[in-house]
Amino acid sequence: MYTQCPHCNTLFQITSAQTQAAGGMVRCCRCGEIFNALDRLYEKMPAGGAAPTDAEGPQQQETVTPPAAGAAAPGTTPLPTVQRRGTGYNVPADPQDTFVGGRTTARRRPQTWLWGLGSALLALLLIAQFTWWIRDKAIWYPEGRFVLERLCAITGCSVPPRRAPQRITILDRDIRSDPEHPGSLLMELTMSNTADHEQPYPLIELQLFDKAQKLVAERRFKPEVYLGDSRRAKGMMPIELPVHIEMRLVDPGEEVTGFRFDFL
């Protein structure tokens, strides 16, 4: 029997066993076209057909054979493959696949959802980095503080506290000579946090002036110094609760007539 390629009109000799395999699907060895041999099946070579190019007569046709049993996953329909007789090459009939060097290589399809996920993660990372860079300002806004808290929950960092030393007010203050310790000054200070949030204890700056308002001495006191308790100093200054401080200082001389406190 003979069949004819509908693409290049080349005649091929084919057997009944080949027509029964894979429902009669074959591939032309001349142009590679895949077609159904049963659509153009002849008992004898038809007149006017394109003759084979070699001297051996009609070309031997390639047949499409189904894959071996169990080759496909359960519940799926395996794609037929074209087998070149005598070579053992398996070439998929799926146009999305390619045939390279005798091996079947599936064409890679773009994974758009992976690109979308990666872009989203990169955007979140940039937002987190920018928020951390401006963290001293971001902590004053609920949205910025929310991002910082979530970021620190992942990385193990700590959200910087909000500081507002300008909201610390002086309720009472006094500096006088200590009668029990000559050459010393007794400093008393009562301050209160008027902000709407707790904040770290401030750094207290004390300046002493003479009659001409000239600076005579200046000192700064850390919380652990003026509170006398390092554990308390690491805590937060409560809201609207007076904090009383009492310290003994070295008297710089009789020329001191004024003083000033600042919170840093």
C-alpha cells in the first residue's frame, strides 16, 4: 500500500500494521509533516504522484506510536510521539516542544506569577528599608510605627522610642549651698513628662552663671546618675507623673548667681 504526504505530495510505501498504529498518524520523512495516512491510502501507486527522490523506490514512512503504558501521570492523556524507525529517537508531536540532538526538550514557558511574587517582595523590602532609614521620623506616625514593629518582629531589632524632651516641664527647681557639706551645692529638681506617650529619661544639662550672665560652669547628667538607679534609668518616663531629683554638686565659687536647666 501507498500513502501520499499532503504537504509535499511525496509517495511512501506503508504497511497495514503501520496504518493501525497510532490511529494511522505518520510523519513525512521528506518535509516532516504529520498527517493521517488513511486519508490518502492507495492499494497501488497512483498516477501523477510525485516520485521518490532515491532509486530504491517509495520512501519508508515514519509512524506515530503511543507512549508506553504507565508513562503518563494518572488522570492525564499522554501526547503521541513520532518515532524514527531504526534510530530510537522520540520526538513529541506537541508543537510547544523541540527536538534537539535526538532528545526531546520541552520549551520553557514563562512563569509570570513568580515574577509578580518577586516584584512584590522586592517592593516590600524597599519600603521596609526606606522606613528604617527614616525611622526617627516614621515612629511618630501610626503607619510608620506599624511597619517598623512588623519589621523588627522579623529581624529581631527594636523599635526606637519616641523622644520629646521639649515636652518635659520643670515643676520645681532650686540650687543652694549645702549647710552640712561646706564647698558643696545642693541641687533639687522636679520635672514631669507632658507628652501623650512615655519617653526615655532625658539628659539633663545644668549651666551656672555669674552676675554678668557669663557662663561659669556647665555639666550634663545621664539618667543613671541623677536617678541613682541604673535599672530605673533604662525604663521609660511616665506621663504626668512628677519625678524628683536631688544631687550634691561641687561649689564653683561665690561668683555663681544664676543657673539654667535644659533637657537633651
